[in-house]
Amino acid sequence: MGEAENPVTEQPRRFYDGGVDAAAGRAEVPPDPDADPRIELVRHVLGGQEEFAMQRRIAYRDRHLGELLVPRVTATFRTDLTSVPAFFTWLVPKTGNHLPATLLHDGLIHPPGDPTYVSTEGHVVRRVAADRVLRDAMADAGTALVRRWLVWSAVTTVTMLGGGGTGWTKGRAWYYRLVAALTVVLILALGVLATLDLFDIRIPFNPTQLWMGDRTWFVEIVNGLSAAIAVPLLLARLFWGKDLWIAGAVVGVSLSVLLHVTVAVLAITGLYQAVERFTRSVPRAAAVLACGGMVAALVWFVVAVIVTR
């Protein structure tokens, strides 16, 4: 079934309080469909990594699977909230109105790759279905259209690369793994080559791309942008399958269009982390360098003003 073709309208009441699961010395508090969801988190730091334990369950009534209660066992469940690399949090933050949906998704695939989650109506929820639940739940939580499709496409790509908990045959899992990996590699390679072509930098095995050519910079930018959209769409439609091609298109186009922004953010993030580690390891030297840099900048500024006059 082409899940991605079914539009979802926002229905926030599909989320409700999931109560508390039974444990030693504690009776179960059943879910309450009339109560708002309650997200109660306790922060833990293990090995320098921040994780959170949920004190209450989240309940969600899915359109296809019925009632979903997560986590299955609150005592052992841990989450890092929205799983997104630090340099992408400007695009998808760790928390926000999408948080209930991302916690729900974490609960459905916990432990990682475990396909045994069963809804209260007896539906086994495997990884691809859990990804689809994430997308629909983000819509019900009020997440903007672009953000929820970006998140769904990213987690779908991770699912394809991993292949665990999907129920796919080995052949199908390897096919999807190769398709996702080759799509990302090809788009990155074409993006780098197009950038070199734009600046007329020639390297071995970098022929002028057909859509770039030897044209004015403005025409080459427009042509490159059109290729950044057309090529991923074509790859996704041909190789990602009828149920997942939209995810391939979204990931491919996003990667192509945001390639240079991502590289810039990575560079800035790397520079910041290097400075942070330096100031932590040798604080006195860092303070001396900072003061010297400020003095040098002021002197240079004054000299530049005098010279220009």
C-alpha cells in the first residue's frame, strides 16, 4: 500500500495520557483517552551522553494500528528525545511540538530492531510501519508539513540502511541498503563536481556536466539548482519503490539543495568544538590568545580607518 499517498489531517486528540505500566510493588495506571498526554522525563548522563527516562506512557490511536502505548517498560526505556545530529538542530530541534511523536517512535522501535511491539488490538508494528506512524503522529501533534516529511524521510533512509526490524527478506534488505547508500553518495559526488565546475576548477575525471557547461555563473547556478531537484526525483522514482520513493525524493532534494549550507554548518561546528576543547585543556593560553586577538583587531581597525582617510 502506498502509505505516503494518503493525506493526514491534524487530530491532536489522538494523543492522550497512557498511564503507567505495572511494576514491582506498583499497580498499572490504565490509559485515559479523555486526558491530555503527560510527558514526564528524568534526565540521566551516562558516559557524557544525555538520556531521558519517561515516567509515564504516551498513548496514541493510530489510524491503521489502533491504540499504541509506549514505552512498553518505563523502567528500562531511555530516549535522546529527537534523534538528530547536533549540526542539524537548526533545521529540526531536539524538542518542540514534534516531541510526542518522536518519543512514540522511539518507544515503538525499542529495543533497536525489535519487531515484537504489538498494539492493543494485536497488530505487530515493524520498523517501516513505525516510521509511518511517526509521520502521521507529527501531523496530529501540529508539526509543520515540511519538517515532518523531512524527519520521516530521514528515519526511513536510516531504516533502509540498517534493514533491522523490517521483516524484509535478505535480498530486499540489501537492495534497499544499496539504493539508499548509492543515492546519497551519488548526490554528494554530483554536488561536489558541480561546485568545482561552477568555479571552473578542473580535476582528473571531472568532465563538464551536461547541465552546467561553459556558461555564465548565473545560468550555471540555475542549471545546477534544477539538476539538484531533477536528479534526486528521478533516482527515487526509479529505484526506491512505490511506498518509499517520496522519502528518497525528499532526502535527495534536501541533500542536494542544502549541501553547501550543511558543509558551512559542519565547518562552523567543527571550529567551535576545536575552540571549546582548546579553552578547556589550556585555559590560560586561550585567554592570552583571545586578548591578543582582540587587541590586534582593534589596532588593525584603527589603522584601516586612518589609511582610508
